[in-house]
Amino acid sequence: MLKSRFGFEFDTTIRRVVPFLFHPRVHPNALSAVGTAVSLLAAADFAAGNFRRGALLTALGGAFDLTDGVVARAQGRATRFGAFLDSSLDRLVDVALLLGLALHYAANDERLWAGVAGVALAGSVMTSYTKARAEFWLRDFSGGLLERAERILILIAGGLLGAMPLALSVVAVGSVATSAQRIIIAYRRLGPEGAGAESKEASP
């Protein structure tokens, strides 16, 4: 929702704020890798209960994730592998952050919130998976209540404001709802014939 809302204006803003990242020697794939490394440190902080520092690192990692695609387009380095790498690393970060939170609550015997984190993790994975599978047949597939950017922002807010249980609850409910929305959207756009064709495909 955020990306579709800001579009080209967002790209222009990034170029104005961090022009040094557009130097030819700065490879967009390197930005993706650095952002992922920072986000994994954030996940470790979440696991250790350092929510505020974890939130700040998540924001920093997210900043790299926002710029890599803009840099790739500006440098003419946008490739299918770059898109694949960025998407794959995004999934790694999503799982790591929520797994870190689940481990923290489990280690402190807070089973309820460990379970909520688990639901949020499963819902986040399903949200991404349903879109990826739909895009196998549909050239343009979007929609849903809570996309990745919103989920990350909610976790950051929860860490900074000391309201991580609330943030996890919102992400859990929102991601499950988004997965269901995308399944419904895919069914409506593919139709019964599309659903039948899908059943003949081997699962990935």
C-alpha cells in the first residue's frame, strides 16, 4: 500500500535525501545485503529483549531496503536476479524478526505472546507466498490490508513505544486477514478455470 501510494515521488525523494548512494561504485545488491545484515542484528536484539535498539536497527535495515531498488533503476542495473535477491532477503528478514520475538517470549515463559508471534510469522509468510503464486499467472497482482512495509513499520513502532505485544497482535491479525484477502482476490481474477489449472501444477 505504501509503495503504490507514493510511487515515483518516493523515488525522487530518495535521490534527494541520499544522493551519495547513487554513485556508480555503489551496487544495489550490496545495499540489499547490508540492509539484511543490519536487520538480522535487529532480530538478535529482539530475541534478547532489546526492543528499542532492535526497532532502531530494523528502521536502519529498512532504509537500505527502500533504497536498493531506487538505486538499481537509477543506475540502469535493475535485473531479474536483483529483484529475486531482494525479495528473497526480504523474506529472510521477515522470518528472522518475528522468530526473534517468538524466541524472546518463549524464553521468558510468555506463551501467549510467543504464540501470537508465531501466528504473525506464519501470516507474514503466507501473505508473501500468496502474492508470489498469484503472480505466476497474473501479471499485476496487488491488494490486501497489511503489506510488508506496514508490518515492518508496526514492529518498529511497537519497539520504540514499548508496545510490542500490541504491535505483534496487529501484525498477526492483519497478516492473516491479508492472506485471506489475496486468496479471494486471486480466485476472483483467475476464476474456476484458473483454479482448476492450478491444481495440476506441482507444488513448489
